[in-house]
Amino acid sequence: MPFEAGWAEETIPENTLAMSGVDTRHVNRDSLFLSAELRFDGDPATHRVRVRNLSPAGMMAESDLQVLAGTRVTVTLKNLPPVTGNVAWVHDTRFGIAFGEEIDPKAPRSTVGTGETAAPRFVRPASIGPLAKPDPKRLRTI
């Protein structure tokens, strides 16, 4: 469990994904403000984290959780299947996650709606849809 006392940052479980020695900080990443669900390996609880940037190979998240480098996690982002990875680094409330497989970083920002308009009818301005003729009995006289 990543929250137990006695875990040291140097302790990395054997079943974690190996971090390559390749510097990936130059990879294009999208700066954004999304949320994601994070689950630690072996812990059924999910935790909401803020996603600060996202790339095909990983993400930077922010949360008040106590996270240790090397911890195996599963991340669920909008419009994507859950992806596993390892916590690569931790700095205060921010931490980096290296994904085990690449993702499409644009998918979490895309709209969920389909069809002619991107937003469902109930959130579109009334001027877009057909207007119903008002009932004169229900109108208030001023």
C-alpha cells in the first residue's frame, strides 16, 4: 500500500513498470485543467486528482494525496479506457505518472456529445432550437 509508514522513496516494488533512462521532458504535452480518477495498485478506492498536463507517455497530476515514486497506479481519464503506469516523481502536491502504454492526449478534452451540435439540447441557448408559441394564459401582465 502506498500510504503505509515505512515505505521509502527508494523502495520500488518488483512488479512496477521500468522507467527508461530517456529524458522525455521535451515531448509535447497539453497544459490543461481536467480531473482524473486515480487508483493505487492493490487499493480498491479511487481518488480524484487534478491533471495539470498530459502527453501520450504520461501526465502531471496534483492532489493532497501522499504519493511515493515507483507506486503503480491506474488512471481513468474522460473518453479513454483506464491506463496503468508508475509514479515517476513527486514534488510537494504534484507528481508525474509514466503510462505503460501511449494514449491520445486530445481525447479527454474532446466533447462527449454527437450530432449537429456539440452540446445536448438542454444546455444549448433557447434561440437555437424551435420556439414553442407561448400560452397567453400563462403570461404575466405587467
